[in-house]
Amino acid sequence: MTHAVRIHDTGGADRLRWETIEVGDPGSGEVRIRQSAVGLNFIDVYMRSGLYPLPSLPAVLGMEGAGVVESVGPDVDGLCEGDRVAYCMVPGAYCESRVIRADRLLKLPDGIDERTAAAMMLKGLTAHYLLFRSHAVKPGDRILVMAAAGGVGLILCQWARHLGAEVIGCVGSGSKAELALANGAHHVILYDREDVAGRVREITRGSGVAAVYDSVGQATFEASLDSLQPFGVLVTYGNASGPVEPFSPAILAPKGSLYVTRPTLATHVATRELLAEGAERLFHAVNDGIVNIAINQSYPLSDTARAHLDLESRATTGSTVLIP
């Protein structure tokens, strides 16, 4: 038996319940891990609220974690008891221990501890596909990062600057502006006090940016489009303010023959090859000091409801971990 955070119906943070569940032994191709830390992400909120439908209820939420292998099932190669591992995009992370497919696990290099891994897998691999696949950043590119002081945002700013981009970060407060500037942003814009697209034009001397990475969604969609240079790419990858409303593709032509894409991490880690490629780049970036993973909040796993409320109210910065 172990403890887990489950929901029996969708809704607010009050739906989260600290309960006892049965874990069981690993089957073929599986291992059981004892979790050291669990990551908190907006996708957890979307699932809890019902924005992203769950296949069944009750359900254990959470999509990333890290820990130590406790036992190994038949037909598993490359993993042994005692190995330190991490994963993301595998539902059911809000628990003390769990059974998981071995091919979704990644061995942690010596320089990365388990709390850092739990804080960086989903966010770091999201930053990877944004920077290397959705719009491959080149030296000299100007980019705009919405929610630049958030978990993905801080990684994006650091990594993009290392790749040679000029980084403009959008944030919601002066303290978050300082955080973004300390983590790679060259310029910052305050959403609530400034005309975002107008400030982008000022910073870029009228040309706009090559790409906008927007996890905010509905509230920033128009400003994101209006910040792009001709042939620019809007990568809308989150819905913190609500989903983007349906729109006519015809609006993209007069704004500069723009592109809009709505990717998801699930596609970018769907195969072992894709997962391993992204993880290798991410591990190197962290171990080489290119990217620093800022764990700015931690909560007991049993207090996950408070963590959700803080995330939704924009009271958090960087990454948050839940400790079993």
C-alpha cells in the first residue's frame, strides 16, 4: 500500500484527495519506483479541472517524477534495483511509489539529483521541442517568451540565449521581470502595464520577432500574433488564461504570412528515440551549466491542493516540486 493524490470528479483544487492505494508488483517490461519528488505542471490543473478529459475516474494526477528503482519485472533490460530514474508524460505521478513501463524511464546522470530531475523533465523537454523543433532557433533570431518567469519560461530564456537568440520575456510583475533578466532575457515587458506588441516593435526597431512561445493562451494570442515579423511563427503551447478561441486562418495573411502551430509534448516524446534525443540534450544543458533549474517552491505531496491554488493564482515562479 502507498499514498497518492486522486480525484473522483473534476473541478477545483478541493477535488484533490490524499488516499491509500495498492501498488502491486511490476509485470513484464515494468519496474516499481519509490519516488523522491514529483513535478507540478499546468497540465495537472487542466486535467483536474476537466479541460483535458481523463480516460476514467478516480484518477491519480501528475505527469512527471523521479526516484529510485525498487524492483524490476521480467523482460526489462538496462535497469536495476537502486538505479536513479526520471520520467515525464506518464500519468499517475502524484504518489509515493508506482509501477511504470521501463521504456518511459531515463537513467539520471551523476550530476543531476532527483529533485532537480522531477522539476525539469516535463518543462525541460517542452523547452527542447520548442527551441529545436517548433521553431529551430538560430543565432541572431529575436524571440518573445510569454510567462518568462515560469518553469518553462526560465529554461527557454537561458537555453535560447545560449543558442544565440535575442530574448524578450513577458512577465506579470517587477519581481518576475528581475527573475527573467537574471535567467537569460535581454529585455522584459510587463503584460499588465504595457502594450506588448508595441513594446516588441520598439525593441526590434519595427521588425518584430521570428517566433513567439506562448503558454498563456487566450489572453495573449492577439498580442503574440502582432509581435511577429513576416513569416514568423506563433507557437501556442498552453492555456493558462484559457484556450485560444477559434479563428480564421485568413487573418494570418495581412499580418505577414504568419504561421501558427499548437504542439504538445506527448507527440515529441511518443517514441523512445524522440524521448532519448530530447533527454540527452537536456541532461547535457543542465550538467554543462547552460540551463539552471530553479526550484522556487516545494510542498509536501499531501498538500498538493495548496500547490495547485498557488500555481493557478500566478504566485509561483520557476519550478515546483511535491515531496512524498
